[in-house]
Amino acid sequence: MKRTSKDSRCKLPDNTALKQQQLPAYQLQLSATGVLSGFFATGVFCLGVGIILILSAKSIKEIEIKYTEICGNCAKLREDATNFDKECTCSIPFYLSETMQGNVYMYYKLYGFYQNLYHYILSRSNSQLVGTDLKDVGNCAPFSKSHDGTPIAPCGAIANSIFNDTIILSYNLNSSIPIKVPMLRSGITWWTDKYVKFQNPSSINLSSAFAGTTKPPSWAKPVYELDEEDPGNNGFLNDDFIVWMRTAAFPTFKKLYRRLNRIQYFTEGLPAGNYSFNITYKADQKSSRDVAMEARDWSDTRKALSSKECKQPLEAEKSKNILP
């Protein structure tokens, strides 16, 4: 059957400017002068931004102390697996000659710890971490269940290897009276981690919510007793736990540990004077460790203090290692 001319006309597009591709158009015509002007204008803008960032970086201060070497007795104690339940305290004094103004943050830094290994990254239970199924430990071997078959919460190699050294900063007021610098344990995580990726089980009492589970082998406390001072900072919503669970891409990495609570003597930041890090050496990692203090500004840049700005005794005899 032959098509009629009427049927053919029905399938033609409408006679509009849009469908007939007759809309007005503008073709950009670039000249050498215009291209070169835009190129140099962009270069000047980027140069100006770079100068601002460099000047801002020069105003930022940071101190970093490798405490594994100074706390040598503690490191040797932890190398023996039979001493997993023993603690070792180390005191590291240092002098801050200039005030670290503004917001000050404390970090811990690990060397040679490979959080980027494929099987290590997969050794976790996301359904457990969002509080939906505490018994889901299928991907967590060999840290899925205890020797008696009880599910581990949180399970997996990442959670079991958590950094659990305790670092306390003390300030020697008037060169004689040591006072504890107020540091905050909350507000150190990414918003998406705290409110999306990690949730506690739906229960008012966390201890009852985690009934039927046990703590990881390397942990001294169950997950619902991580922060005795702040009940809201326990369980899977503990900030230290969340920070550790965000795995690092490189074997040398630094993670946020505390932030300065700007009250009393520290409203303007850390004043110049004598300080000391009091470290309880508990972590099982055999990698070298640093503790760092850092003052940030809007650019989030930093620089290391020169030897004139921060004086730290490097001799092992000047630090105090106290074995249990």
C-alpha cells in the first residue's frame, strides 16, 4: 500500500523556529588580542591568590614531636605481645616561645602504617556501624567473633587496630604550677561521618543495645564506654573512633585528635611558656608516632616552627619514662 502525501506531511516537524533549527545564534569570534588578554588576566589572578596563600601560611605555627624515640622504654614494652594490657606513661617537656593564637588543634601522626591495604579497608561491617544489625560480621574475619562465638562490635581489622594512646597537654603556669590544658574531644569528625555513616542502635541504654556482643581483642573497654565524661560521645558515634575509621591513603598520615577549648588562660590560644605532653603509651602499632599542635586560619595552611620558636629536649634523659 502506497503512502499518501497527506500521511507524509503529518510526520514532518512543526514549522517553528525551534524545530526547524532557525533560532538566532551567536558565534564567538576570538582574536589574538582577546585570547592573550584573557590568558594574562587569569595568570595575574592565580598569582595574586598564590601570594595571599603563601603570606597566610607564614603566619601559621605548628610544633611536632616524635615521641616514639623519646619514650623508648614504652615502645620496647609494647613490642612484646604479652604486655598488651600494660600501660606506660611518658612525659615530654617543651618550651613555646611565641603564642599560638586562634584555634589550636592536636594531631597524632603515624609512620609506616598501611591503612590503604585492600583487605584491611574491607574489614568492616557498614550495616553494623549504622546500628541496623550488630550481628552482621560476615566481612570482618578474623576479627568477626570471639573465641566463644560472640559477635564483635565493632568488628573488623580497622576497628581492632584503633589508635588508643592517651595524650594530655599540660601548661606550667608561673613556671611551677602545671595545669591541664582544656581540650575538646568532640567536633573533630566530618559531618557526613557523624550523622550519616555512623549511628548507634536505637536504644536509650547503650550497654543493653550492645548486649550479646563483645569488644575487639585489642580494646580495653567496650564501645559504649569509650568516653566516661560525655555519654553522648560513646558507641559508634565516638569521635575518636569515627576519625580512625576513615582510612588514610598513604602509610604516613596525620589524624585530628583534640581541639583547644578556649577558656580561662587560653581564650586567645596557647600562651607562650613551658608545656609538657603526658602520653600514656597503649597503642599496638609498631610504627613511629608523632604528636603535633597546630594553629589554623581560614586558609587551613601551616608551617613548622623554627628551632628558635619551639625548644624541645631531645635527650632521652630529659624525658620521664614511667613503667607500670
